[in-house]
Amino acid sequence: MTSLDATQTLKVGDKEYRISSLQKAVEQLGDIDRLPRSLKVLLENLLRRSDSEVVQPEDLQALVDWQHQGGQSDREIAYQPARVLMQDFTGVPGVADLAAMRDAVSALGEDPQKVNPLSPVDLVIDHSVMVDHFASPDAFRDNVRIEMERNRERYAFLRWGQTAFDNFRVVPPGTGICHQVNLEYLGKTVWTAEQDGHTWAYPDTLVGTDSHTTMINGLGILGWGVGGIEAEAAMLGQPVSMLIPEVVGFKLTGALREGITATDLVLTVTEMLRQHGVVGKFVEFYGDGLAQLPLADRATLSNMAPEYGATCGFFPVDEETLRYLRLSGRSEEQVALVEAYCKEQGLWRHPGDEPVFTSRLELDLSTVEASLAGPKRPQDRVALHDLKSRFDELMALNLTPAPGDDVGKLEAEGGQPSPGAAGVAEVEYDGQRFTLDHGSVVIAAITSCTNTSNPGVMLAAGLLARKAVAKGLTRQPWVKSSLAPGSKVVTDYLQAAGVDKALDQLGFNLVGYGCTTCIGNSGPLPEPIEHAIRDQDLTVASVLSGNRNFEGRVHPAVKTNWLASPPLVVAFALAGRVDIDLEQEPLGEDAQGNPVFLKDLWPSQQEVADALEKVNTEMFRREYGAVFDGDAEWQSIEVATGNTYNWPDSTYIQQPPFFDGMQPEPEATEDIDNARILALLGDSVTTDHISPAGAIKPDSPAGRYLQEQGVTPEHFNSYGSRRGNHEVMMRGTFANIRIRNEMLEGVEGGETRHYPSGEQLAIYDAAMRYQEEGRPLVVIAGKEYGTGSSRDWAAKGTRLLGVRAVIAESFERIHRSNLLGMGILPLEFVDTDRKALKLTGEEEISLNGLGDLSPRQTLTLEVRYPDGQSRQVPVRCRIDTGNELAYFRHGGILHFVLRRMIGKA
């Protein structure tokens, strides 16, 4: 096939745009009418770059032929997103890597300004605010003040990056969550750029350093989360190497019933898709039920793509997309371009569309029921009326979360009685005396991008609060309540609807604009309450409107965490416990002593619709009018100058060591000989277990390091806020308090056993001893290794500990990519698993042939047992593409990119 020239002119109003026409390409490639819309976006991406060295005509043909091959393809393509989105937890180490790359380029005698983003990058500071103060009119002011005090060094570094790098913008703290800012302001659906004297129009596409980048899929924008490492490469012009994905079609019909929320819908969809199996696949929603879903509901569904395991959860563009673009303040010129472009390119949704998919699911929206998910995984949906019995089962079976637990198996085998089953605690706090018990709700948080972008559920929470106040109900005194909207627009419409004061009266005062409880920034519990929980070993609960409830994430003292809609969060704050059937039991009593039930407070669809009328375009335009300016304190931060960074003596920001001593040419890849096992882990080990984002324990390796640097525990901040310091992060790797290393029976936390000494040590301490001994290391794990957030330090820390390979039964997509991006070899067992090998951790592991690898090659792993016997085990190399193989041979993706910049790759 010869190179395609599909350029044509699209006239919209009085403006002309150059486009790469899919309709024109059809003449050579064949019909694409039933190709999923998400794959049409990929097709246009390749078509527009068909004259580049990384796109072959056969790539385009493979995408078209996909629809005739059962929705499958083994073709590797090079996808080039239009832009990159970052948040500050991943953004700080990302900018640190770029600064270190400039240092490395300078050391090699080249111009450091060769290291510069080639694609537009937006970094939104949204993960650093913590809920130190709550249930107070001053909570927002006080939390923001503390945030600035804690993070001034990090913010000064980001301000330097904003001036030192081209194509790099920073949205200051106190603005909103990156995904909501992206949805409400940054996203365009159709992107434009000036090139060769012409204005080109093409689909808005992106990758982001947060898993929930997928929320933008609700706006018809193809984007997904990648590790910070991969995002850095993308911003430096490196395409995302990927296989043409399978696409699962999810058909929606009907409409939601009265009283059912978008949160209930997304928890149902998450459960269904996890059961179906969509890891590494695209999900595309279609069907006439889409006409019944407001765009905010679509964004809620797209947001949780990581929770159902998919790369993305895509919605096609239609009239609802245009309505939202207008509502959120996009210009009429932009809206007209979106409509004209999507109709011209076949990206517009039509009633009755039935694209070709790899597989399909279907849901009648009218069958969705009120739901929560928990106690530790977002896919474990529980109907609201079953929550009490479910919690009772967990307590009876002692199924409070532990990584890798197979709940069904434990139930079938019968559990052990909970050690604290009879525990209760009498507590005095804030002038009140009360009893804490198993099932008490100690955190009720309206938080996270999943729901705070959705006016329907946010206003429903406010309406429920107003009715509760009118009946004289109050929040239970042991509940730490908080409201952390995803943007300032939320505050505007809560005030316009007249529900803000009722939320305040129930303790849901504004605590900050950003990702708080869901990321582990829930802040401390009141000391008497936390003391009682630990002293009596109480199994207490959090209820949050987020997307993540992995153990140890929300708060280390809270063992069960339940995802729920914002109005249910308010309801559980009133009830104060989760061992309650809210469909049958009262929340409390009114002033006359009459029982008040949830149904008495739940707002009707009409009440919510009336409140939604208060949301208007002026709110968006006002709040985003000066989005990059920041407040006076942000503007007062002193900004360093220079093209390279003058690294300070700091416990927040340090020069990363990844490029130390880097040579122009890569060294040959060595085989793995006689490696020791650093950790032997179970199923569903998350990136939270590998690289926690929450509190730093004083007696942990990271805590000891900080104290040695003169930092007292009250000033530790969090692991997430210290991601710019590799000394903290490598000590925090595998340091989650709930992780279980199967080398140590009955032990929780980041411990391992060093061999041959047999001594029990912190994983970091053992790794350092192995490095002194010159021993390579491996990690062995079960299924779904690396689920959860796209946390680059889960891979970076693993590398700094000296781990050469991770051998698992299966990987989650982003973490596999991150490991590879750091030069760590991901391997999967073939026809066996870790349990069949009867490993104890005393074994030695060897692997040959690494100098002559090919993608997805089967290798032979040698396991040598302490008694001298050995076993040969087949493992699959999870280097999936040729580009990934190049990254691995260079020692990581950034090393490859850096050498390419100086002409050595």
C-alpha cells in the first residue's frame, strides 16, 4: 500500500480547517462505518501521521481489518496523544526527572534545552490538601494554610518548571481535581493547532498521570492513565506503543428508576465488567439508553474505567456533548467545530448504532438498584439493603481486608471469629460521651473526582441534608465528615440551590478543592477516637463518594471502606454505622421522637431537576476566567531561574539518581543469576501496597530517615507529597502497613526475610543488604499484580531496591508498563502459579537469554531449592512490542528518549 494523503478542508462558519479525512481514506482502506468510534479516533491519529517514520500504511489497514477479524489484532501501532495531563503527586517527580535529564544531557556535552515538552502539558495541583480541619466554617482556610506551609518547597519547584520548560502550564492549588478541571475547562473534544500556515483540526486525545484520566472519555475524548514515566516520554514526543486493542461494547437501554443515582449505576457496571474481564481492553458505551444519561453521568462511568480494569470507557459525541460544552462555557465557535468535525468524520452517535465489537454486554438501566462497594475493592458491589448482613458476615468470618484474600473461598471454608468481636469503647470527645463499636462510621467523605463532577448527585446530597436539618437530625459525633469538591463551580451551585448551609450544619463544610480522602489524605482522626479503635481492635468503617477503597488507603485505622453516592454518604453520617439496613431501619428521630427513615429524606428526581436549573454557564466562566493565576500566596512564592535546576538541600525535592553515570550507548543486558526473592506476594496486590501514598509511620525506614534529617513526625506530611525525594520513596516501597509477604507467616507490613541469614528485616533494609552482597533480586506475585493507581514510584522504588524482574501470574496494564519503563522485566507464569512451586523465599532464581529477547517470548526460569533440587518453569516475557523491547535494552524509556535526543538511539 502506498502512503495515504487524505488531507481536505473543513469549513465551519467563516473559518477553514485542515483535516485528515477518514471518509477520503475509506477509498483505499475500505469501509469503516461499523468501526467503534474509539478506534476511529486511533485511525485518524495514524492517518494524520502516515508520513512519519513510526506509522506504516499497514497499521491503518490493520485497524480497518480489525472489524473483519473478530475484533482482534496483533498489530502494534504508535499512538501520539495531543496533550498530557498531570497531577502534582506524579507531576513533581515527573518534573524532577525532566530536570535530571537536562543535567544528564549537559554532562554528555549537549544542550540541556533539548529536553523540553513537545506536546502541551497541564499540571493541576490537586493531591496535596489534607483534611486536618473539618466540620468548621474555617476548615477550608485552615487546611489551605497548612497545605502551603507543608508544600512550599514542592510548589517552588513546580513554579520553576513552569518558567523553565516550554508547553508546560500549572493550575495552582485550591482550584480543583485535575479530571474535573479537564472535563470542565481543558478538554476541547476537537483540538486545533497551527502548522505550515494552516489551522489543523483533529480529535482531542491525551494521556494522564492519574488512572482516572479516563473521566474525559465521557466528553468523547480518548484518553487514559499512564505511569509518570510513560507520560514523560509522551510529552517529549515519544509515541505510546500499543497493540490494537480489543473493544468491549457495553449497550445501555432504558432509564434509571426514581431514586437511583449515577453512583449506583457505575458500581453496577464496574461489577459487570470486572466479571467479564476487560483488562487491557477498550470499553465503548453505546445504545439508545445513552440519550437518558446526562454528560456528568457518562463522565462518572468513564471515571471508573481503572476500577473495572479497562484502558478507557469511551462515549461517542452527540447532542448531549454539545449541551455540556455550552453549559461549561466553551465558545460557540468551538461547539460548532465539534459538531461539524464529528459528523464529517463519522464520530457522531446516531440512534440505533450497532458497531462491531470484540464482545458485548448489555444493561437495562431500569434494573439498577441502590448500591455501595466494599469493604476493600471497588468491584465488590453490595446492594444497600444487603449492607448490614454483608458486614455481619465479614465480622463473623473475620474477613476484614487483607491483600489477596479470596472472600468467596474464605466464606466457603468458614472463617475464624474476629479477635475483637466483643470490643466496644466508651469515648469522650468534644464535650460528648458515646460508644464506638464494630461497624461505626468514623469517616464520611464527599470526595473524589468520580462524583464531585456530577451536579446531580452533589445536589441530591445537599437536598437530603436540608431535609435532615429540617427534621432536627444531626451527624453522629464520632463521624469525621468532609466536603471536598472537584472544582469551585460546585460551591457556586450548592449555594445557588440553597443547600450549602444545611451541609455545613451537618458537618460537611468545605475542606478543600482537591483529591482528599480517596487518595489517603483523610487526615488524622480525633485522638480519643483513634485510640479507642486501636485499643479495642475495632473494625470501623469509612463511607466515601470516591473510586478507591483499597485497604490502608483511606486511613490506617479504618479496616472497611465503602464507596457510595454523595447522598448516601450524608445518610451514613447521620446513622453513624454501616451495620444498618437503611431501607428498613430509621436514621434517627425527629424533634418529636418520631423515627426518620431514608425514604423520608431522599429527594425526588423532580427536586433534583429543579436544583439543576441553578447550574449555569456564568459559574464556569467566572471560576475558570483566571485559572492559572493562583492566589496571592501562590504568586508570592520565589521562583528560581535557569535552564537547569539548582537542587536545594531538601527533604521534598532531590535530584533523582536514575541518570547517574549514564553513557551515550546502552550496556548489554545481563542474565539474572542466583537472584534472591525480596517478596513473595499474593493476588490483587495494588500499587498502594507497593508504594503507599498516605501516612509515614515514625518507625518505618522512611520515618527513620526523615527523623535523621531533623524532620519531626508531625511534619512528615505523606508519601505522596514526598515523591520528589527518592530517599523517602525507595524506603517506602512495599511499606504499606497491610501488605503481606508470604515469606513471613502471620505478619502484616513491609517485612521480609533475608537469606541465607534468615533474619527478619524491613524490605528496604534487606534490599540494601543484598545490594552490598551483590545479589540481584526478584519479586514473585499472584494475579492482578499492580492494580490501582498509575503510580510510577511503585516501579521506580522497585528498581532502586535492586529488583531485576517481577514474576507474576498476571499484571494490571499500567504497572506492567511502568515496570518496563524503569528497565524491570515483567514475566508471567505459563501453565503454573507461585503456589504450585511451593516457594518459601529461600530459593534462588536464575533466568538466561536476556541479551536476545523478543516480544512475548517464552523463557525458562530456573528455581533452585535449598535442598539442591531445581525446577525449570516456563515464563512469558511481558515485553509486548518492539518499542517496549528497545526501552528495556536501554535501561528504561527515559534513557531511550534521552539517547534519541542526542542522536544515540
